[in-house]
Amino acid sequence: MTATHTHPAHPSLPGLQPQAQAVTVPVVEQVQLARDTWRLRLACPEIAARVTPGQFFMVREPGTTEPLLGRPFALYDTWLDATGQPAGVDIVYLVVGKMTRVMTGWRTGDPVELWGPLGNGFPVPPVKNLLLVAGGIGNTPFLAVGREAVGGRAYGDPGRTLSARPERLRFVYGARSRDYLAGLDDFAAAGVDVQVATDDGSAGHKGFVTDLARATLAEWQADSPTAPGTPDTAIYCCGPEPMMHAVAQLAEQTGVRCWLSLETPMACGFGACFSCVTKVHLPDGGWDYRRTCVEGPIFPAHELCWE
């Protein structure tokens, strides 16, 4: 297996996470999870010990300029060695372009350039009721979120601690069809309650994943009238922008706090190129740009400008 080579971090670069590292690491394995969807496992114990759910990495094939730039991929989960210590990270990706097609050819022992962890990540779940909402490949951040919420794994250095585990945790996940549902066995093994929606009705609910989100909030409110609309409930969401906008509207209507993980295309990953900016509301009523790779990718839903 190829050895891991660590390059010094660059704290002078604007917006770079101080714990981020640029490393060349070996592929441990590659497994197909669903149609056009793969899980890539990389050996990088130092990065695995630091990363938190919702953070991301810039990934690139070494020694080539085609493609020239790395691509951002969210943490799917860390994996542990025989002693129970973080040994590396898992990344799940959908084949949609040149870089991801190249990635499907990587085999055990092949070197990969990895830079991270980057971004801010999701907050530690602060609530009794946590609803995770994903569309398409937006499912990728939520295995680690779910494991942390049920107490199955700790993340970060120093390790993040939950004051209390959520009493109710549900993951609602939408995809085009059954063929594109990825990682369901992983979520089940982690103890996460999963409900699925598909556009064609080939699995679960036929229709939008937001239908399941709305039904879940209504169910929780019926069980405990003080649940939604109070600080006891929160939504974490990732997926296509129209779906996230609909979830943000649902959160506003029900008075539930909501955090969104934006899937904005990125070029540099550390805030220098301003290619990934998104508009946010300011306290004075105006608006400004924020860099998704630095100030995000996680934003409170109410801060985002959708127009």
C-alpha cells in the first residue's frame, strides 16, 4: 500500500482551516453502493481524527492536469482500525463528470491527493428531535451525523460531546428511483431510522422527500405538542437547491431551526477564488456574499437569500 505523505498546512492562506492538511494517501478500497454511486475509502489517520460531520475534502488525482483542479466531497464517515482508532475517511460520490469518472478507476494502493478537513461542519445536535433530510447524493454527510447523534462514534479533536442524545432521530431520503438509493444498510447498521421517497415510486413513498419531512414533523407534534416550533427540534438538510429551499420554507412555517449543507461548486476550497459565494441576509436588512468553502458549507437556513 502506498505510504501517506504529509505536506505542511498553509495557515497564511485566507480562510483555511488551521487543522487542514494536504496529503497524498492510499486507496484502501472502493465499493459500489448504488447506480453510479461509489464509496471510496482512504487511509489518513490524522485527518480522520480531526474531521467532524459536515466538513469536506478537496480530492485530486496526483501527477495530472486533466482534470487540473480537485473536487469537493463531504465526509461520509470515518473508519476505525483494529484498536478502535480512526484510520481514515470514507467518501461517497456520484459519477457525473470527468473527475468522478476518473475516480471509479482508482484501485487499492493507488495514491490520491487529499486536502482537509475543510469547512465548518454541522453543529453538535442540540435538540431532542433531529430530522435529517437528503435528496440525491445529499445523503453523504448524514451517516456521520447519525452515528454521532446515537452515540455510536465521536468526531473531532478534541472530541465533540453531546449534552444528551436526541430522543428521536429520523433520516428521510429521496432519490430518482430505488437504483439510486445509496448506503441504506450503513444507516440501518448505525441505528438510524430511515424513510425513503422515490420519484417513480419504486421504493418507499412516491413523491417528494419534503412530503416525508412534513409528515415527520406533524407526527412528532402529535406525539408531543411542544416538539416542533420549539428549540427541542431541528432539521439538517443537504441536496438539490430547490429541495433545500422547500425544506427551509417548511422549517420557517413550523418554527423549527434548520441548517443546510450547500452543494455549491468549488474551485480552490480555501476562499481565495470566490467561485462558491452565496448570498446571505445581514442583520441591518441588507445582504452580502459568503464563501461556501469557508463560512460554510453549513448555513442556518434563515440566513440564506433565495431570490
